[in-house]
Amino acid sequence: MITRLYIKNCLSFQEVELEFNGGLNIFTGPSGAGKSILMREILAIFGLEDVKSEIAEINLNDSRVKNEEFDISFEEDIIIKAIKKEKTRYFLNSQSLSKKTLGEVSNSLIKYLSLRDTSDFKSETLIEFLDRYANKNFTEFKGIKTDFDTRYKEFIETEKSLAKLKEDEKNLEDLKEFARFEIAKIEEINPKENEYEELNLLKKALAKKEKIEVASKKASIILENVSSVNELLELLEVDSNFFDEAINEFTNILEKANDTLSDLEEIDIEETLNRIEKISALLKRFGSIKECLEYKEQKQKELENYNNISYKKDELEQNYSKLNEIVTNLAGKISEFREKSVENLEKSVNYYLEFLYLNSVKISLKNKKLDFSGVDFVEFELNGVALSTISSGEYNRLRLALLSAISQFDIADNGVLFLDEIDANLSGKESEAISKVLINLSKNYQIFAISHQIQLASSANQHFLVEKIDNNSTVRILDNNQRVKEIARMISGENVTNEALDFAKNLLKI
């Protein structure tokens, strides 16, 4: 149960601090005052909307919050806080967590219904609920559903592979020719890793070859005067070892240079430049010689696969047929559990419809083409007709009955229901019926509802008024006298009449 709300700088609200009790909490006020803003901000603190406040905080007590995947478990009073600066950060009892995780944690605690949300009767939404119900109530279901999910993924991957293979088969000769062409282009050059760098070094050496030859001839003159230098050193009585070592080192360098020049003589410069140009073209296309060779290897494997395509096609078709049989069989078993779950859902929905002055609804499972959810499609009929033909009032009451039935399963006792104008566009009798259902639900759930109807407003355990003055929204709890005035305003408009005041007092039994 939510016991306290605090928000600061939330759009038209500068600061709000409210305390709540259990039961039915109703927000009323003129259109545009900020009721929906306030409700969406409460949902945002639970990670289900985008936070607009600078600071937002909610206190809960006796709320069993648990998420095994993220190792979150709280059975004591908890505080959820959101702080928004450049981005929004969320905290649960000082433990930082992501918006996604907070939303997953909140799903077991709260439920939200808005007139703007039309997803309640979507087949995929209801299938998800039926699976949650079956998972909780039938021990065998979880294993079957897990097996189906795994096998269906294999089935789809096999189907994609088979489709690609059949498409390849149509263009088989072209694909083979292209693969051979690509392989031949690379093999014609036959590049080696690091060859480009080595060729560039060779290119530089060739460019210096002539200069080295000239300089080498000039430098060789020093060798003709070695004996003269040694004679001078001897006359000067200087040890000639340093000179001998230097001459030996110089001689070795000169010999290596001559050997290199000799090797370069045998190299075809034009051929080298052509080789560099060809490898450069490969580098431009592939980025590196390694990637080029990997591409060639890939094409060689593709060519091998093309040559074996008939064998692979037979193999895939057999596997596809086998998986199709397996997933169809598993989907059939899942349908059996969903049929049992539908019976219970229908029974629960019809229980609430009795209070809402509606005839029984029929919920059926129909067959559809196999997909990731199985072979089931959920269909609703009210009074023997499809939902598309019923009135908006009937539709909204049926949605409330469905929400009530699902909420009994999805959220534990002490959970919270949020209802945004669930009684809009209804007659007095229909609004009264909705009030009775919500009063009954409020015995087990804390309910927050926005309403423009006096029937629901007069049933509130706590009645809050949202107003806007000079573009600033405020919200406050009403005492009995203030409730009389607000309900009278809802009856007669801004110019409250004495008759409206008397009617409001009778409604509230004051």
C-alpha cells in the first residue's frame, strides 16, 4: 500500500506531499487541472512512465516486493525514489536499479487501466495472461512452454535456412560462377600477409640503388690508403687496433651493400611496382591481406556448400518436417492448458459483470497459424456479438471486469490499482455499478482513480481535489464539508446551486 507521495517541480506542480490510506482514493477537479499528470507521475516513480519531477518519492508499507532475477526482496516498509538531473536515477530502499528492473518489480505490485490504452482485449495480451495463469496453476505447463519456446526458435531458424537454400538454388549457377570468379581473382595475385610492407621496403631500396653504387665507389678509395695510415700510426707510436677494427667494420658494411646491390640487379623494378599496385587494390577493397584471405576462404566454403546443396536441402527439409511436428504437438498441449485457464478467466470476468449490469461474456480460444505464441487466438463475445459492435459504456465496464479478474491473479493482496477515468461517458446507473465493483475491490487492493462522476467520488475513502490557479496545479485532501462543495460542483458546474449542495449531502449521508 502507498502511504506517502512527494514530488517536486513536476510540470505544473511545484511541490506535492500527500499521505494515503487504503481503500478507494479518488481524484477529482476541473478538466486540465493536472489529474492525469499526477497519476502518470506516480506510475513513473514505479518505472512505468517517464519521470517529469526533479525529485519524486513514494513510501509503501506491507508490500511484498520481490524479483529473484535481480536479487531484490523486501517485505518491510520500502521507499522508491527517482531523481532527475541530466538523466533519471531510481532507488529502492537506497539500492540503485534501472528503470527496466524497477518496472519488472512493480508489475507484481500495481496494475494500471486507462481509457487511452486499448490493449486489454488484444489476443497477444490475453495469451500472455493465460500463460502466466497456467504457469502458476499447472505444474507441467512451465516445462512444456519452455520446450516449445526452444523448439520454435530452432524451427524458425531451420525455416529461414531452408528458404535461403531454396532461393540460392534458383540462382545456383550464377552463385557458383561468382564464387569461382572471386576466388580466382585473389588466387591470381596470391597475396601473403606483410607482403605489401616488404614490397614497399624493396621499392625504397631500388629507388636508392644508383646513389648507393656511386657513393660506394667513392668510399672504396679509403681502402687503397690503409697501409699508409698504418705506417703513419706506427711512426707516431700509436696503437693501430682502433683503426683496424674500424676498417674491418667498414669492409663488412661495404660487402653487404655490394651483395644487396647484386641482389637488386636481379629484380625487375616494373614487375615490383605492378605487384604493389595489385596488392594495393586488394587492400582498398578488403582493408587488409588477412581479411582478403578470409574472404577467399569464405567463398571457398560457399562454393563447397553450393556443390552440396541438394544434400543439405534434403537434410534441412527432413529436420524442418520433424521440428514442425514437434512444435505443433507442443502447441497443442499448451492449448489444452490455455483452455482450462480461459474457463477460469471467463468465470471470474462474469462474476464482476453481474455487478456491472452486463450479460455473461463468452471467451473462446480459436485456431490460428502457428507462430511464437502457439496456435491460439482469444476471442470475446458479449450478448453473442463481437466487441466491435458493443457500446462504449459496455466496453468500459467489460474492461473493468477483465482488469478486476486479471488483477486478482497478477498482483498480490495489498497491491495497487490505478484507474484513469474508468467511469467516463457512463450513465448514472452504470457509474453506480462501477462504484460497487471498485468498493468491493478496495477491500483487497488500494485503488487510485480519476473520476468525473459523483457516484465514484462519493464512494471514496479519501477524496482529493486537483486545481490549477495561475498555471500552478495543487492537490489537497478534502474534509466532509469540502467534499460536499466539490460533488455539488461536479453536479451543477462552477455555479453551485443549493439543490446540488443538498443532493451532495444526501449522497454522502451528511
